[in-house]
Amino acid sequence: MPTARAGLTTGVLNGKIYAIGGAESYNNFDLAFPNVEVYDPALDKWEKGLDMPTARAWLSSSVANEKIYVIGGRTPHGVLSVVEEYMPEGWPLSISPLSPKGKLPTQWGMMKSE
């Protein structure tokens, strides 16, 4: 893996392994990473993915409907309650627990149609 880190999360999407977030060391949240690195086992090659909008460590992730959902984590400012959605094209949406009825209030990149 190109970037050594602690407290990252991983997910598999379209046959590739995504290494997401993390921090420089176990105790140093000041250097939380937004980094996404993608490993293609068919080519035995790492490549840089698009960075997360929110740098964080000690986060969780899950893959559903051909998207990776990155959940929570920690930054120098404390614990996060942010969920971000990654699609193969990049990071288009953010989900806030304060949003009404689970809508996606923060959007960047392409707009999501109702």
C-alpha cells in the first residue's frame, strides 16, 4: 500500500480493494487522511483514488448497491457523525444524521435527482 497508516477502512467495489482514510499513527488524529488508494489485484497495481471530502481516521465503511459508504470516524476536532457516499466516479454525496427523513443535504459533483 503506498501510504502507511493506522485506523483506515477498506471496501471491495468492482473487484478492486479501496483503502480509505486513516491517520499517520495510532495516536495522531491531527494527521487524519482523506486519501483513497485503490488496489487492482488483476494488475497487481495500486493507484490513487479521489480523496474523501472529510479527512478522518477510525472510520467504518460498507459496500451496497455498487457504492461505498464511509461512516463516522474521528478528526482532531472529535468524533464525526458524517456519512459520505463514494461511487466509482468519485464522492458525490454526504449524508447528515440531522437531515430530514435521511435525505442527502450536501451535494457536490453531480446532482442527485429525486
